[in-house]
Amino acid sequence: MTIGLPEILILSAVALVFLVAIVLIAARAGARPAGPLAWRSPGLLPPISAELQLRVRELYAEGRKIEAIKLVREQTGLGLKEAKAVADTLGSGNPLPMPAGHGQSDLASRVRELKAAGRTEQAVYLVRGETGMGQTEAETFVDTL
């Protein structure tokens, strides 16, 4: 039994469809948002874990600033300018700036403000970023307030 041109074309088309499906699945699994994250509000930083802050400080101490900025971008979805500002701040040993009006209030007060404004998802991100809690723990914390 020999394989003719029609069979080869059909097998090639099936292989191409299979390859495209694999590429799309892989791209989706590792996809990062192209623009600003939907939960972010102007003036508010995304959650930046204590581990990320420590790693950025370590990279700066080693003189690896570009790697630190890339790490911030990968972990937070920030743009280059914002990520550089965050990395520079952390690398210089300074704490991250708090948005205007939030400097004196405690975490629970800020979470209550976000919940009252209907921004529960952002409240969960805030709790995760400042405490290092997991998603479920942070959601429980926000729900109890």
C-alpha cells in the first residue's frame, strides 16, 4: 500500500492543526497581560510580596539591576518605567511608597474602604501583597471585615 499526494496533504494539515493547538495552549499557559492589570487603580501598586522585595534588594546588592527590573515586571505586570521605579526604590533600601491618603491607615481600614467601594478583588490583592497570605487566606480575611 502506497501513500499518495492526497493522504500526505491530509496528514500534513492534521499535523499543522495539532502544532498550532499546542502553541496556543502553551502561549495561554504562560500568558502575561499586555496592558495594565484590570484590578489596578491609578496610584496603587500591585501586590509585591516580601520575597520579591528581598530578591530585588539582593540583585541590586550584586549589581544586577536589569535582572531586578525584569523580575519586578514578570512578577507584577508593571511597565518598564514603573518596574524600574519600584526596583530602584527597593534597591536603595527604602520602603515602597504608599498612595496618598493611605499612609496612616492600617490594612483593615484600607480593606474596608476598598470593600465599601465595591473593589473586593483589589482588597484581596492588597492583603496578599502586604501580608504574603495565599489567595484563600486573603479572601477569608477580606470577607470577615
